[in-house]
Amino acid sequence: MKEKVIFLIDGQSFYASVEKSARPDLKDKPVAVGDPERRSGIILAACPLAKAKGVTTAERVGQALAKCPDLVVIRPRMQMYINVSLLISKIFESYTDQVEPYSIDEQFLDVTGSLHQFSSAEALAEQIQAQVMISTGVWTRVGIGPTKILAKTAADNFAKKRTEGVFRLDYTNMESELWPLSVHQMFMVNTRMARHLYRMGLLQIGDIARMDQLEFRRRMRLEMGKQSDIQADYYWQISRGIDPSPVVSSIRKKLKSVSHGKALRSSLYQTLADIEVVLLELVVEVCRRSRGRGYMGQVVSVGAVETDGDRSWGFGRQMTLQEPTSLTHEVAAAVRILFKRYWSGSPVSRLYISLDALTDDGVMQLTFFNDRVKAYQREHAIDNIKNRYGSDAIIHASSLLESGVARERAGQIGGHYK
């Protein structure tokens, strides 16, 4: 069987690169993405110039400015980053139909069937880099390997450190390049797992790879218990670059549920009246998403985290409805019953709503007492307005209360500014 050639392509300092591309005046300045008005907020991305001055991702904005007083901190624009990421995906898809997103700035490509048009995998990688750079202003690094694991490792540990931004890691150089790396650089090894491996006397990836698989499993059992067999086999295979998983061009499976949650400041959500405002907003969003995907759900779930300031606890309960629905008032009624039944009365720090047991909304159960067809027509009309003018174009009056969060969320994606 022909050995596959897989790329992992990563956008360098992605958010910051997008911002610098949009602002040529920032070309030679250190730039970071974060909220410039909140010194306690975190840095989401920093360009190479900023990193050279000590700025790191996830540190506080105030700490970054202390290290680099001339740092330009730009408020994140998540929708812009999503749009650029989608554009980059389109570029990748012009070379191969096997493109699998790994994150907003990383994607796997299986280019095995495309290589006959190029002198080498490296030549293809360089052409893709040039096209992405011209189209978006984002410099990309390419890890090349016969498996996804080796491509990812090549990108993270080698391509990012090279001027050309391209590195191939395969079975011919794995022993000389991969095995000398520290075990904490191995894919999916976190700090805790690294400590376990260090205690076992395994300092380099090669220490695992050279060991017999059953012997490694035995030693993992001594360190972590009998339940560690699956982990042992997984890490042993990673150390040898073994990864049978293919690049999957469509990672979407049939939707099983539609959900929405919100973290809250518990000091502001101590009464049922305030909490119900957010519950309704969550229901509105869940039902809108369900209708947008053509689904109704018959099982409604509600979850909450409560706190007394020192400790936290929570509950998650569900209710099966008589008929599937994605009508806001029907789901809201069930949510209200569930929450009131199981809430202990303590301040709430998180709420979660889910609509499960989904079915196609093309077939609807009619009732004698409610005109569900008209209700759906009304909800779809509201959806169309929101889709065109924004999710806060029409909101419930309760969302205008101090406890409402719908307006704030309308300007965010994933908790960050659009």
C-alpha cells in the first residue's frame, strides 16, 4: 500500500497575524490580541515580535504591557478570524478534497493523491504557504508525515522553529528527530502524565518507543494501576508514529442534541426572577438553533451549578415531552418546571439547557387547542429577522433587565467580541 502524505498546516500567531494583515501600520510593531481595557484579561495571541519581548499567550494583559510597554493590544474580532479560517480552508480544498479542521488555525490535509502534480511534498507545501500568505497575510507552518500524529508533531516541534516553516517527519528520520525529544513534547502528554513518565525513568520519547509494548504496559500498571492499559498502548503507539486515523473531510455527524450554556456571576443570580431571565434567553437560542437545523426535540434537559461562596454543587435533570418541539414557549415551560423542582435556592454560577432526542421538523403533530403551524411560522419569521440583523434585533422584554445577558452575548462569539 502506498504510504500516505499528510500535512498539518498551522497559522502562525493566527489572531495577531490577521490583525497585522489588516493594519499595515502595525507591520513592525509588537501586537497582541486581548481586551486593552481590561488589564486583568488574558492575551489570546501574540505576534513573533511581541513573543521576542517576552509576551506569552494566556498571560494577563497588564503583565504583557509590563514586559513590553510599546505592545499594541487589539480587541479580538472572532467573526473576522472565523472568516479568514474558512477562506484558508477553501484554499486547502483547491489542492485536495480531504481537509479536516483541527482548530481555528490548524487543519489536516491528506495530499497523497495530489503529489503527482508536484516535484515533492515540500514543493506543494511551499506553494500552499505562498497562496495563503498572498490571500490572507497569514504565514503558515507545515508539518509533513505519513500519519496525522507525525504531521502534527512535525509542525509543533520542528516546522515552527524553521525559517522556511516546513518539516517532514517520517519513519526514516523518526529515530533521529522524534525520539530524542523530551516526553513532555509528545502529543497528548500533559504535565501530569509527564510526571508519571519521569518517575518511571522515561525521559525521552525514544525511551518509550524502544521498549516492548507489553513491558511498557506492565510498568504503567505499576505506576498508575490496572486501568492504565489503554493509555499505555496509546502512548506507545504515538512514540512510534502509529496512527491509523484517516483525514476526515466531513467531521459532522448526525446531530444528537442542541445545547447552550452560560457562566454567571453568582452574586447577581440569587433569585428565581433573575435566573429565569437567563433560562428564557438560553431556551430562545436553543430553539432557534434547532429550527435552523430543521430539528425538534422531545427531551428537555436543564443543568445548573450552585454555590455558597466556598463550595459548588449542581444538578442536571431532564423531562420527556408529549411531542417533539422547538417552539420557545413549549420548551421554556418544561425548563421552568425542571429548574424550580430541583434548584436548592442557592446562588447560581452556571446554567445549561439542552434539547435532545431530535427528529426532523418536517413532520409535526397538530393539536386541537393550539395552532402549532402558526406558532412555527411566527418563530421562523423572528429567526429570519435575527439572521439578517443580528440575534439582538428582536429580544424578550425581560432581556432588557439588569439580569439579562442576551444583548451582551449578541456581540460575542465563544465569549469573545465578534
